[in-house]
Amino acid sequence: MGVDAGVKKRAMVANKAGGSTRAMEVSRIAVALSALLLLWLGLFVYANNVKNIVALGLPGTLIIGAGFYLVIQYLDKKANTALDRAEHAKKGAGAEEKIGDFLDSLPEGHFIVHDFNSGRGNIDHVLICTKGIFTIETKSQDGEVTFDGEKLLRNARPYPKDFIRQAWAECYLVREILANWGIKAPVAEPVILFPNAFVKVRGKAKGVEIISLKYLPKFLDRLPARLTIPEAGRVFNRVKAATK
């Protein structure tokens, strides 16, 4: 059967968006379940040895009881922490997948490497197209995003991590990889993308583009062409080859 001429070709994609973050979610749930299992086993063993423990006398009972209490507290904290981190990973993966779906739907001439990992850090998405090369860091937080000249703020409060510094570190990594292949122009540019937040940042924040998902098409449209499609394809192949 021939291909329907009316069907538009989509972007070329490598890797699955949110893959490593989903794996992180699963591993954290596994840690939580392991801690809860050990907690249950501890309670079971203690309950079945109460008479033997009491037979040790008051000092022995107090020492074993205190030790058991500390272990229970530790396992309970570990389980809750792992579950909280798993929930955070779940939200992050969802945001990455949401952006991934949008990027995958772009027309032919766009090239995307999701979940890029060179062994020196993970980058959510690398977009290569005629408009340039972009490292995209996804942030799942909601609320209102602003910039005070130094830091990004969520609802007027600083984020716990320096997202701008992170975005630049990822961008420099891709620039370095491409420079090793003799690709020095156009240089990769950092983008922080908030699919669930209301972004009020106007202009770049310390050289980093801060945008919402719905504004991404406008952001790309207003840029001049800096690569031909074949050139973008060659850059894509180099980036794809560098991912583990």
C-alpha cells in the first residue's frame, strides 16, 4: 500500500520522553515497599518474642525496646521519604511526557532527542531544527513563575534549586559535545519549560529562555532560520550518538 500523500510526516525522535524519570519513580516505590516490608517483619518478630525479651529483665527489655523503636522510626521515615520522592518523580515524568508529546507532533524537519544522557547528567529534551539547537529542561511545578533579576520565583518565593544554573550546565554539555565534532555554530541555547505554570517572565533570565508550553510555538516562529534541514539532521545524529 502506498503512503497517503495527505499525511504529514512528523519530527524524527530518539528515546522516550520521561523514560529515566519513570524508572526513578519505580525504583523509589521499590525502596518504600522494601522499607515497609522490613517494618512489618520487625513488628512480627518483636510481637512473637515479647516473652523472651521480658525474660531478660528490665535493663535488657529497655535496651531492646529502645533499639527496636529507633529501627522502626528509621524505616518509617525512609518509606515516607521514598514515597514523597516517588510522587515527585511521577509529576516530573508526567510533565516530560506532556512536552514530549508536543515535540513529537512537530512536523518533519524537527529532530528531538528525549531523555539525553551522556553519562555526565540527564537532559529532558534536545530539540534541533532550522531555528537552532535547544536544550530543554522541564519543570512540573505549577503556580506563577517570575524572575527577580537573580532567581526564578514560584508565587514570589525562590525555588529550592537554581534552575537557571542547571539549564546552563546542560547547555554547556551539549555545546562541548558538538564542539568535539567540529560543530560550533549555531551554539545550543538553554530553555526552561513549564507546562503547568503561568509564566510571567519577559525576556531571558540570565540568558535562559523561560517559557510555558503554549508559548513554545511562538518562541520558535519568531526566531530566524539558522540551519538547513539536512544540517539539523546531522547535528541530531551527533547528539543521538552521544546519548547512553
